[in-house]
Amino acid sequence: MNLMPRDQEPGRKSGSDKVRSIFEGPAGGSDVQADRPLHLALVGNFAPRKCGIATFTTDIHEKLAEFHPDMVVDVYALDDPAQKLAYGDIAGTIACNAPEDYARAARQINEAGVDAVWVQHEYGIFGGKDGEMVLDFVDRLAAPLVLTLHTVLSDPSERQRAILRHLISRASRIMVMSHNSRDLLEREYDAPARILEVIEHGAPDRPFGRQEEFKEQLGLDGRKVLMTFGLLSRGKGLENAIRALPAVVERHPEVIYRIVGATHPNLVAHEGEAYREELQALAQELGVSAHISWDNRFLETGELLDQLEACDIYLTPYHGLQQSTSGTLSYAVALGKAVVSTPYVHARELLADDIGRLIEPESSEAIAEAVNALLDCPADLSAMQRRAWARGREMIWPRFADASRRLVARARAPEPALPPITATPGLAAVLAMSDATGMLQHSVGVVPDRRHGYCLDDNARALMLMNVARGLPVAERMKWSLVYAAFVQSAWNPDLARFRNFMRFDRDWCEDEGSEDSNGRAIWALGQTCERAPDQSLSEWALQLFEEALPRLSTLESPRARAFAMLGACAVLRRDPRNAAALDCVQQGGDFLMRLLGHGRRPDWAWFEAVLGYDNPRLPQALIEAGLALGQEAWIGAGLETLEWICVQQVSTRGQFRPIGSESFGKPHSYLPFDQQPLEAQAAIEAACSAWTATRGAFWVEHALTAWRWFFGGNDRGVVLADIATGRCRDGVTPRGVNANCGAESILAFQLSHYALAELAVSAPLGRGGGLLESARERLV
């Protein structure tokens, strides 16, 4: 099986033959994969639920199916179990107040391998205070997140602000329906402008000027028709419109005001029909009951549009001025209705340039004056209606569907382009992060950050790199090997029999004793140096410090520290199978990991612990190598079983490497997709190499290649982290894309991954590795 696309096989000229710089932006931002159908998960209220967002989500689904039938759209409906609705043929429902439903749906979406997840957000439709249950849901999603924000508050509560900021931090694209909302997101919520898109609410495309035809159908011949439609609620300001009617009827007795729509279900649950009854009592009191027509139904779209066509003037006298979108207003404008409205956000934008008439809020007199002015002058009324209809052509459903498809396509991760394995990473990035003391820990972008100084972990890794790196002159390689070895030597604190870890830039140690994991990694580096150092004297130094330190670290309790030390001890045993310290370390460590596995595993969790942390594949890798060293078949079997289990967890349905994210740490029997770090790809590759040594199984070659692709865009965001030319590597994949920093751990993980894969290429079979490994072997053997 060839693991590379045909146009990427060695010898073919294609874009994959070029070295890609990490400074190139991701290929997203345009629909560059039009030949591959888009697969979308659409999340929100959905018909037959009766509310504006349900109508909008349903419209998205229907219009994408109508105008872009190549798209695959899976609907996940937010459900109120109390309503007992039948949603028909959809992918699933999410009980809005059930946390376990959000987790189940997120897992189902991830397993479906969708290109993006489009979530309709309104604080009131998700469970918890201010809809906070949406947060755990989006945190569990691996695919790029697209948000439609139906409400963007200028004066939110602290909790509302925190929720929206978190959603923004996870989103790849954000859709709003007004420019005011876009500006507010930038100004008040620090949303990046590059991910914000204004897409106006979709609307129907119907011919202009058919009022008389539809009035006749409704028995309204000879009437001047005012109308408001939508779910009835106290925020709609209908009492002010009713108070305006006496002044309108006095001058135009043929007027009838049609109030169309059922009372909002939430209001009915709270107070029944009290609000509607109050309005009817007000009309009776003012003597205008005969001029109001009530239609207390939730109308299907077709009937609703027919009724709207019979309207002359549409009224939206809303109280709240922060409303950033109104589907009813969009429909009215698109059907060519003159609109009289209070100046809420959407109305200010859509009715600009005399498309409609804005009036001061809470004023029945202003409503009456505006309506009478239009009815007094039929030419002005007709001209406004025609301007509205012309403006509505910009929002019709075909345009909305096209914009929606582009929105999703821009969020989709681009396909990766893989350089040949034989392209050896440059060492410029390693040396730029290094000085006479050692390798600095962190960077700001590509610039080394001296504020955080150095650490043993990174210098141990850097020493390991020097043992296997190619392309450096002998003297240069030895120079840097000695720098990193000196750091490891200096880190050893014989008084406490422990290695220190963190050092300030001024060379003062921050501690007398480092973490167990850093101590285990130091032992690993010493063992690997003993086995693989290009200089015999350096190998002898490493063995001497290894034998001094290892017995005194026998009380390590961290599973990863034990695994690191075991890997170092196995390296020593490959050089000297009788080394007593190494043999003791491997025997005790193997027994320790097997006991841990016995306590931690369960039928659905073949693992050593109840939680997944960092460097997970190192635990089974240590068991495999220990089993090979001591001839313990049971250890090899357990290591292979657990390594295969963690491999499966770390590959998406679409076959991309998806390492356990740092956000997963501390979550029992669960894990989240972000933040993804290069260290995990390195661990997967090197553990797969150990498993290949034990089994010669093609699965391990394939998995190593899958993890390698992660560096070059084969990840959930399609971002390129690694740069062959300089040897740099970005610090990881976040929900929004790439972490732009290039710290030592990331650079070294990329570098060491390359050399592990290059060694695999020499010994792996030609079958499943395909042309990628075949070409590499020809040049590396």
C-alpha cells in the first residue's frame, strides 16, 4: 500500500517536492479543495422546534441542500426533552441541559470526520448559567469551529463576556449578521479581524409588488395593511404600535394591523397567554380592536411569506436596541415592504439610505407619525418599497448559501504537502537557541527568549540530537555535544543524588532538585550517549555518570520518569548486555509498569493510568524495549497492546495524527484534542520504531508516517509546523491554528523525529511504506 498520493511519489515533480517554509500561511482562507465535498456538522435549535434560531438553522440546512447539493450536512439539534419533538432524519440530538449529551455528540462528530462544525450561538439555547454548557462541547471538538453569533452584547455580564471570549478563542471562523457586531467583537472581545465575516441573514426571492393579489387571497381587499410577525414576547414593543393605532385610524380608517405569530414557548411556560391578553385589553380600551387581526400560530415559511406579501408597512417597534439580527426584518425588506422600526442594531444597518424609516424607541407618537406620512403619500410609500426590494436582492437565499459554503470552506483544513524523508532538517534553529551554557527553553516567535533561561530536559534532548545528527563537521558536532553534556553534568547534584532542572540565564540554578521526569530524561540521554556518541571519550563520560546517578534514582515514582530511565538503560544494554545498573533498572521498571497496567486497565481503557498525560507512547515503548532486552515476551506483548491502543486514540477518523492535547491532562478516562504538541508526534514515531523492531509489523511503519505528516499539515487545522530549511518547528496546534513560537522542545522533537524515521526507512519493507520509504532507503543505506 502506497501511503503517499501518486503525485507525491519520489521522482515526480509536484508542489510536495518543494521545501515549505513555516512562514507560509496555511492554505486555508479560500476554497482550495473544491474537488472534495465539504462535510459539515450543523448544531443549533432545529425544526420542528418553534423559535427564530430553529428557523435559521433549518434554513441553512435546506438552502445548502438546494444550492450546494454536493455538501454533506449532519444536523445535531439542541433539544428540550420536555417538548418531545420528532426531528426526522438528522444525525442526532443534544438534550440542552444534559452535559453527557454534549460529550456524546462531540465524540460522534469527531468520529464522523467532518471538515467543520457550525454552531449557532445564543446564550439562552444552551444549558447552564448563560448557556455555559456550550464550553465543554466546543472544547471537545477536533474539527474547525465555525460560529454564528446571534447576539453580541455591548454590555455583557462578566460571565457572558467570559463565555463569548472562550468561544472566540476556539473558533476558526465567526459569522455575524451586522457590521456593528463585527466591530464590537474586535473592540470589546479582542476577536481577530481575519476570522470575522459579515453574512447578512438570508431571505426569500419573490417578485415585487404583489400586495393586491395576496390581499385578495386573505380577504383584505381595499385595506391598508400594517404587519408584525414572529414569536410574541414582551421585548417586541407591540403595545407601542397598538397605542399608535388611534392616530393612524383617524386619518386612514381602512388600516388593519395584523399581528401574526404564536406566543414564544418560553413566555407561555412562564405566564401563559398573559401578554397577548394584555395587548388585546389595550386595543379594546383604545377602541381599535376592529383594526387588529390576530393570528396566533407558528406559520410554516410558505404561508408566512404569503401573508407578508399582503403587507404595505412592516412594523418592528422593539424595545431592545442591541439586537444584531432579525430574520423577520430581513424577510420584510426582501419582499419589498416599507419598514418603520426602532433603531436597533440590525435595523440601523439594513434600513440605512432610506430603505426604511427609523423612529425613536418607546414612542407611539413617532410610530403614528411615520406610518401616516407613508400612507398620506402613496408615491413615497411605493418608492420605499421598491428600494427595500432592491436591497433585498443582496440577501436572497442563493447568495446566502454561496456565502455559507465559502465560510465553511475557509475553515476547512487544507491538505498536507509532505517533503521527502531524505530532506534533512537544517540545524540553524538548534544553534540559534544555543549559547555557551546550553540550549534556551523558549522563544517569542522565532526569537530566543532569555527570560526563561535553560532546562535539563531540553539540553538532554539536544545532546541526544548531537549523537544522531548528520551534516555537521566533526569539530562543530563535538563542540555542541560538549556544551550540552556540560549542562547535564552541571545539573547533577551529588549531595541530593538528583539532577537539577531549571537554570536562569545568569547560570544560577533555580532549584536544588528537578522533577522526577527531568531526572529520568537525563538518565535516558546518558544511556543514549553511551550507546551512540560519535566520540569514545564522550561515551565513557556518559556511562560513568549513568552508573553514578542511576542507582540513586531507584525510588522514582513517576511512570514517565521510570520509562525514560528504562529507555536509557536499554540503550546501555545494547552496548553492554551485562551492565548491572542497567539490568536492575530495566527489571524493576518492567515490573513497575506491568503492576501499573494491571491496576489501571479496564475493558475500554487499555492503559497504565486513569488519565492520559504527555509523552504517552513512552510507557509502552519502555515495556517493548525492556522485553527485548531481557527476553520477556509478556512485557513485549503488553507494550504492543497498549501502544496500539494509544495509537488508535491518536488517529482521527480521517486518518490524521491527533495527539492527546495538553488540555486533557487530569481528565480521568477522557481526553480532548487540543493543544497538540510536537513532543507527542516524536513519541509516537520513536515508539512505533521500537514496535517495528519487535514485530516487523507494517502497522507501525504506517503510524510513524502518519505522525510525521502531522508536522507538515496532516493535522486538524492543516497548519505546517516544521521548516526543513532551518530545522525550526512551531510549538503546536491550537483550536485556531498554529502556536507561532518555536521553543527548544518543539525544535528538538521535530529534529529527533526525522532521524528516527530516517533509520526506519533503512530497515522497513517496501510494501506499506511505499515510495516514500523506498526512496529514502536508496539514499540512506
